[in-house]
Amino acid sequence: MNLSQHIDAVNKRNEKALSVFLTAGFPFKENFTDTALSVLDSGADILELGIPFSDPLADGPVIQHSSQIALENKVNIKCVLEYTSKIKSRTSKPVVLMGYANPVLNYGLEKFFSDASNAGADAVIIPDVPLDEYDEFYETNNGLLDTVMLTTPYSSTERIVKADELSRGFIYCVSVYGTTGERVSFSKETLQALEETRKKIKKNKMLIGFGISSPESIRSIAPFSDGVIVGSAIIKKLFEVREGKSMSTVTDYVKSLKEACLGG
């Protein structure tokens, strides 16, 4: 079952898909695989593994800080692929790699797509690759990985249609302007814009990310999406684990998020 089919199967159970973003190797390098699997076992339907990078333009301060700690712990693309392989050997749920163009280019595009596919990754999200450079960047992917493109409720219709055409797996709809991070609520205008965006997407499922931090925020956008992506709020909980709290701080939170995805 590929990524798109997996999301469709979740939706057919009358649930929104819950995708959880984790910075690879955070909060601890040694037991990260167990951390990721406990998040999946708690109800996450998809795991997004962030490749640590020193200049993550789309990420807010919480994810930036986690990325910095992972880099200090020498977590690199090779480590991320090793995590992916270990995680995929113990779960059938999709793993999506999310990173920036420079580290991938340094690793080597053809080698990255090949190694990521061999490790079991299902898809890749690289937010700083412009749509106009899609063909050149993904030329050596050869369909090995699904490619998830980003759009926003304020993108032009032309851009939304183009992103829908190029994406495989799902469309990542960024809910708000700015970087990742928690928001208290979504305005009526944002919700209307999300609804209009979803109407323009014909080929893919649409998952909404950025700013989602609570069961309440999931319920507010659920009618306009096929799933949600939660990152900063989870990473914030993992900082508490790093400071000594139990992992149940995170797993109980993930369970509450998944509960909000039911019946949608």
C-alpha cells in the first residue's frame, strides 16, 4: 500500500490522517528509533522524519532548536536513513523524509533517492525546491519516492493546480504565513481559504500543517482536510522528555491528537 492509498484507507475508516513530524535523532540519538515507534504506536498514521539542517528556513524556533541539538549529536543523512530502515522493519506505516535541498545535494541526488528508497522511505518533502526546478531536481528520482509539494491557502490557483499535478502521496497545505509553530486558533478567513484550496486539488489528498497544536485546532480544520501534520507541539513535548519527563508525556499527547481525528 503506497502513501496515498494509506491515507485513503484511514479516511475510509472515517478518520483524518495524523502525520507527526519528528526531528531525526532528537531528543536522543541513541534511542530515537524507539521514540519514533512509540509515536506511531500511539496513533500517528504517518511519520515525517526531519533531516537536521543548520538553516531550516521553513521551521520555527522549536524545530530549529531540536535540529541544532541533533546536529551537535552528529545526526546526518546517513543516520536518518539508518533510522528509516530500522523503523520500517518494525512498522507498515509510511515514513516521509523532510529536508532541505543543500544537504541532499551534498549527499548526491541520485544516491539520496536510491538510498532512501532502499531504506524503505515512502516519500520526500523538500520545501525549498521551487516548482520551476522540480524536473531538474527530481530527474534521478525515477519514481522511487513519492514527492510531496507544498501550497498555501493564499497560493494562486495556477500554483495550486501545478503542485497538485506534480505531487504524489499528498499535498502539504501550509495553513498560515510564516514558519512552523503553534497557533492558538485559525481565523474564519483562513478556514474559508483552506476550504477553497481543497476544492482546487483534484488528484491528491490534502494534509494541513503548520500551527496545529491541540485537539481543538484539529477539529477546527478537519472539515477542510484529509489529515493534519503536527510538528512543533510534539517537539516541545520531547524537550520535556529530554529534561527528564516520562515518554508518556508525548504518547498521551499523540493519543489525544488522534482522538480528535476520529469521526472526521
